[in-house]
Amino acid sequence: MATGHYIAMGLRAAYLSMHRQTNSYLARHRMTADQFVLLALLAEQDGVTQRQLAQRASSDPNTVRAMLVLLENRGLLARRPHPGDGRARRVTLTRKGRRAYDRLWAQIKPLQRRLSALFEADEAETLLVFLNRISEAMAQPERERGRLRSVTSAAVNS
């Protein structure tokens, strides 16, 4: 029976396997999977705040800040004061960072293809729906989940 424990352990095993594989592909370029995620997020949308980047990466702001400092020291990104919020910093890829991202993306393509090949197109879409459902549910504080269950139960019972 697929209990919450087994689902959590399966997700953990899948994540760690992907993380190790990605790290092995990127290690020769002095890049980690987590650092690459930040570059990829900036390649999708540049000029975001550090806080926004941490949220989009589903990561801790202090961990993201430490990685940003390392990437900035390598010349891959720039952090500048936000024009509208003196406490915030905007993060942008440099030209060198964009080139590094493009080169690294090519390096992990075989891994991406291997992952995609595991699923039919509709299965991959369903998996993404399920993963998003888990992410959203786990991000909600306990009291909101309880309130949501109450509202859902009331709607079902009426």
C-alpha cells in the first residue's frame, strides 16, 4: 500500500538519484546541480530579487545567498541593489554566466533525455501534475491544510 511514508521515501530516492547524476555531469565544470538550478532560473527570468530566486528554487534564502556569492565570484552573475527596495538585491546573469549556462545545459542533455524516455508524453504530464500537487500541499501551513480539508469535506457532504 502506498502510504505517505513510502511516497516520501520514493520521492527522496528519485531526487537524490537525479541530484547525484546531475552533479556528476557538472563536476568537471566546477558546478553543482543546485548552482545550475540558479543559473537555469535566471536564464528563464533574469533580474529577479534574491528572495524571488530562493522561492522559485524552492530553497532556503541563506543557502541561495551563499551559492550566489560563489557564482558572483566566478563572474557568472551580478547582484546589485534593487531600484525600488533598498534592502533587496537584483540578480542577473553576466555574458559569461549565459555562456556557461548554455554550455552546461548541453552537458546535461543526455541526462534529460534519459529521464524523458522513462515516460510517455501523457505520463510525464500526469507526473508533473502530481509533483506540483505535492509541492503545493506541503508548502501550506498545517492550519490551512486543515481548513482546506474542512471546506472540501463540507462541499462533498452537501
